[in-house]
Amino acid sequence: MNNRKFFNPNYGVFCCNHVFKQKREVLVVIRDDDWQFLCGEDDDDECHLICVEHLLARDPSLNTMAELNNQTGAMRIHMNADWEYFELEPCRG
């Protein structure tokens, strides 16, 4: 029996402006209260809410991120690299 998780294609996620405009690939995925699919650069604060199916159509390997637990993330150095997983720091304040 396969218990692998997959994203609902219509599920809403946030992505940075570079990923939204297809200028850069997704290199960082964060799961906190929301999902964020980012290029990893800090040079633009604009984000967009989109259906995850648009990102999966460009990079089907992103479906593996559905396995992330809350308050965790993953990053890679380029699109074909292995993902490195991390835990998010708790918010203070």
C-alpha cells in the first residue's frame, strides 16, 4: 500500500515574483502555516497566491514536497540537485 502524499492541484500556495514570472526555478520550499515556493533570492518582496498545479507543470519533482511536515522546509542549489531539509526556527516575540 502506498501512503505517499501528493498536492491537490488546486491547492493555493505562495510563490515569489521570480518564480511566478518563470524567471527562476523553485529552489526553496517552506511549510509553515502556508506553503511558500521560492527562488531563494532576497531581492524581491512581492509574492503571488497561485494553484500549485502551475508549479508542478513546470517541475513535477516539487510534488515530493507534499511530504514536508509543518514548520519545515527544503532547499536545493539548482533544479536537478538533491533537496536538503531543515526545520524552521520558532517565532519569537
